[in-house]
Amino acid sequence: MADEKPKKDVSKLSFEQTIKELSDIVGKIEQGRIPLQDSLQQYEKGMTLIKHCREILAKAEKRIEKVSAEKESEDTGRQSQ
């Protein structure tokens, strides 16, 4: 593909950037604007992007759990005083 962008390090993309790239890939594939071989490469890239999104979400979930546990601990400490 002549207009293909240089490969980015997926791990440096934000969640929002990753979702945008996924949307772009899905749009291209659904519209049939790219040949089969390119579709397969885009599919593989999409799977990598999905994995990255899941990793971001897992980290966010852990942070939320940590903050919730800290808040609960603070609230419990205040109640026992």
C-alpha cells in the first residue's frame, strides 16, 4: 500500500489512539478498500491492538481496585476511632 504509515510501537499508543486505529482498520476491511493480503495484515495488526487495549483496561481495573481498597481501608479506620 502506497499510503501506509510507518509502523508504530503499539505499546506507546493511548487507549483512545488504539481504538481509533481499530476503527480505521475495521472500516477499510468492511468497505473492501484493500486487497485480501493487506486485509490479513490489517487483521493481524487489529488483533495486536485489541491485546493492547485489554492490557490497558486490566491496568486501569487494578488501579481502581487499589484506590477502592485504600478508600475502604480509610473509611474502616475512621469508623473504629
